[in-house]
Amino acid sequence: MKGGEKNPDKELYRQLRHLSCEQLWNDEVPRFDRASPEERLERVSLIRAVGVVFSESGTEAQKNTIRPWLQRLLHDPAEKIRRYGMNAIPKIGGGAQQEAE
């Protein structure tokens, strides 16, 4: 990366990191799910933001709601999305079964 260029993944993550669990779940997750495979890769930072925001401020019920979505990402055709999902699950208290997957 050259001097003044910013990493788009990190920039998106910084923006999403400031949203609430509700905003992420109600607005950003559906947007991600509707996106094309290319757009999903451009927005992969959402997965990281979900893991961090839900781990820091999510209730147990919210974590239980987001966990199946993260688990579905483990079967995504894009390896980068699978990796981000795999890293996010332990943050929200994924059990041994989820981590093994």
C-alpha cells in the first residue's frame, strides 16, 4: 500500500465497529446476505465487526441470534469469509461444536 492510501477493509471495519448490535443485525447482516459474492468480499469486515461488537455489548440472547449466521458463513464458497466467520465465533462464546466446525 502506498503512503496515503487507506485499507478499505480496515476503514469499513472502523465504521461498522461503532454500530450497535441491533444496527448490525437488522441493517448490515441482511445487506451482506443480499450482496453478490464480490460485494460480500468487499464487506467481509462486517463479520469481524459483528464478532467484536456482539462480544463486547451483546446480550446472551443477541449472541444466540447471531451465532447461526456465523456458523452458516463457515460453509461459504469464499475462503476469506469462512476464515472471518471462524475467527468471530469464539468471540461470542461459540461452543466446542461450533469451533470444531
